[in-house]
Amino acid sequence: MPTLHVRNVPEPLYDRLRQRADSQNRSLSAEVVMLLDFALEQSDDEQAELLDSIRRRRFFNPAAAGAPDSTMLLREDRDH
């Protein structure tokens, strides 16, 4: 299994990692690996969710959902 060395970790961050590892009954290394894995997984999931949302909006038809036409709303505002 590969080894990853991280240098120049700020003291407050190191302390927070150590405390979190202790509270989870893990070694510091195990906690860091778990956090890195979680962060990368979240990033992939969030990216996929964002792309799905963009695709859905791209094909959304407001008229089909019963929403008024934006040009009509602008004209109404100008008339009042």
C-alpha cells in the first residue's frame, strides 16, 4: 500500500485531526485516509448531481409547467 507524507501541516489543523481521530477511536493516519476518501467521494457525487441538475434545467419548459411567459410578465410590469 502506498504511503503519503504531508509536510507543513499547521499546528491547529493537526490538533483538530488528532482530536477527531481520538474521538472516532482511530489512528491519525486512519482518520486522514477516511477524510480524504470522504472528501473525494463527496466531490464526485456533488459534481454528478450538479451536472444532472443542469441537464434537467436545460430541457425545462416553463409553459408546460403552467408558468407564465416572461415577456408577458415584463409587459404587465411596464404597463402598471
